[in-house]
Amino acid sequence: MKARYKIIVGLLLVGGACAAAYKPAADYWKKRNQPTWKQVETTNGTIIAVVNSTGTVKPVLSVQIGSFVSGPIKELFVDFNQEVEKDEVLATIDDRIYQASVARDRAFLATSNAEVDRAQALLQQAINNEARALSLQEENEDFISDQELDQLKFNRASLEAALEVAKASIDQAQANLDNSLANLGYTEIRSPVSGMIIDRKIDPGQTLAAQFQTPELFVVAPNMREKMHIYASVDEADIGLIRSAQAAERTVHFTVDAYRDDLFEGQIEEIRFSSTELQNVVTYPVIVASPNPDLKLLPGMTASISFHVDESEDVIRIPNAALRFYPDVKHVREEDRKLLEGKDWEQEADAVDDAVMSADERAEARKKRNMRHVWAVDGEFLKAVEVQTGLSDSKYTELVAGDVKEGQKLVTGIEPKKGFGS
């Protein structure tokens, strides 16, 4: 009996000790499993919305200079990157053939002039002969027959026509001479504009054949120090924002790999309507103009462009990480769990299935995309705070409406648990 009594007392003591230790152990375990939330504060500041794109740097104008005549290159006076003036001689073509053509046509012109003088002399003689015959006929009709008079008359008319032919041959000879002089002038390759030689495609001694296709000799880019163009392709979904930015004359910023620490500025000069479709993606060419006083921007460079399409100043900024966070239902207070239960919140907020919606439904759904929820710590749980968002940049989103104050902490995730002994 005494042994049984001692066992019962021992069990009671052990049970009491376990009961006494249960609550502290449960509280400790609960506290240990309570998540530690990552939190960020809202701030006040400026948000600049941008549309990013890539583009290619090109001169405002590229003048391709060719040759109208054929022949070997005799002399070359310019090289790559050299600045030239308008009408400056860039190269010459061997002109011996063209000099010979000029000499031939000048001789033909002189011959034509002499032929005119001869025709005029013969015509004058025929006119005199006809006049004398008419005078004799007036004295006596028997002195000159009608047949002889007709011969003199039509001989004079024939010589008048011959004179007109001779005069026309002068015009033809002059035209041939002008053509030969023009071809001779084309043997001097001159620059039609002032600018910089950005490409040279010939060497001394090279023979040009211009009979079938005009050979390209030089490419001259004028005013490269004043302005360069950046040709960008912008998605059709963003082209409306780009047009608004152009109307507001907002600045465009871009960088090039050659000068990684430099930030370049420009203005939207033109939005072209010539769309391009590639793999069902429609883009539009957008031309950005930028000054280039130091010639840092060179033709062919790739530019990473940011179009500043809108700006909001002095607004409360919600970190984007807070908008992307979606908690587990078990961590949310009871009254807010209905927002998560049975819904894929992330999919609802970030993706609308446009394919199965009408136009009205798509427009309404896109408006509702700006209605979001962020999460704040409320004791042991999280509470949802409904917000209406506006502009966004890479880090922050504008708060348009909602019960969020400047400096308020919002949850962005859960801190990882530290292991034993940490």
C-alpha cells in the first residue's frame, strides 16, 4: 500500500510540474514561431515615371557622295573623320578622255559656225540672183522664162532651209560641248555640304564604273557637333505616353556604353507613324535629338534611353516591395482573411485576362488595377490597408488615396529564422 501510495504521489507531483511548465513552454514556442516581419517606411518625395527603350545614334543627315562619270581615281584629298567645306574637292578622276571630248565638241561647234557662214553666203547669192531675174522680167518678159524664175525662187528657199539646218547644228554642237564640259567637271568630286567624312569607300588608283550604278565614294555628315539623332523603337502600349511627353517637352535621358559615367540629355523631335511589326509586337520609331559639342556621340552607338513621361512632386511614396507582398492567410487578422480566401490576389492584381473580356470590362479592370492593398503589423497579425496608386518608378509608387501616412511602416516579407546557437 505504501509503495502504491508513493507512486501515486510521485505521478501527481510530476503532472503538477508538467502543468506548471506547460504555459511558459507554450508561450515560448508561440513566440519562437511568431514571424519577424520585414518592414519599410513610406516617404515623401518625387516620382518620375519613365518608359525605357534602346536606340541607335545616327547623324541628322548622311549625304552619300557618288560619281556620275567613270574612270580611275587620280587623286584623293580627304580621309576618314576629316571636316570639309561645301564645294571642297574631295577627289579627282583621270580626265584625259573627257578633255578629248571637250576638244572634239569645240571643233564640231567651230565647224557648225563655219557652215552657217557658208549657208548665209550661198543664200545671199541666191537672193541676189532672184532679184536680178525679176528685174529683167519687168523689162521684158521674154528675157526670163517662168521655168528659170521658178528655179531661182526654189533655190533661194532651199538655201534658207539649209541655213536653218546649219543654225540648228550649232545648237546641237553647243549642247554636245556643254555635256562634255559637264562630264569634265564631274571628274572633280566635290562635297555638296559642309560636314565630316564619316565613311570613305575608295582608294587612289581605284577605277570607277558608273555606267549601270552610281558608285558611292564618301559619306558626309553635316552639323554633327550641333545635333545627333537617336532612333528608338517604342512599343505601341507606350506610344501614347511618349506623345504626351513630347507635348509637355519633357527631357529624355540616355547613356551609351562608351561613356558609362556620362548622362546625356535630349528632346523628342519626332514620332513617326511608320509602324513595324515583329513577332506580333508593334513598335513605332521615335527620334530623339541631342546636342553633341564634344563629339562623344558617334554614329552607330547603342543608347539606353529613359523617356520621362510623367512626374508627381511632394507625394507619399509606397515602396514597390510593399505592393508586391501577399501574406499567408494564417498571418492575417480575422476580418481581413476574406480578402485572401478563395482568390489568387497576385494574379488578380497583376494580370488581367484581356482575351476573355469585352472592351468595357477591359477598361474597367484596368482602372481597378490601381486599387491595391498593403499590409501593416497589428499586434500578432497583419491588417490590410486599401490604397489607390498612381505613378511608379523602379523603387516607389505614388499614393493617390488610402489610410497610409508618411513614415508608416509597411510589411514587405518575413525575416528568415536564425538557427540554434545563432
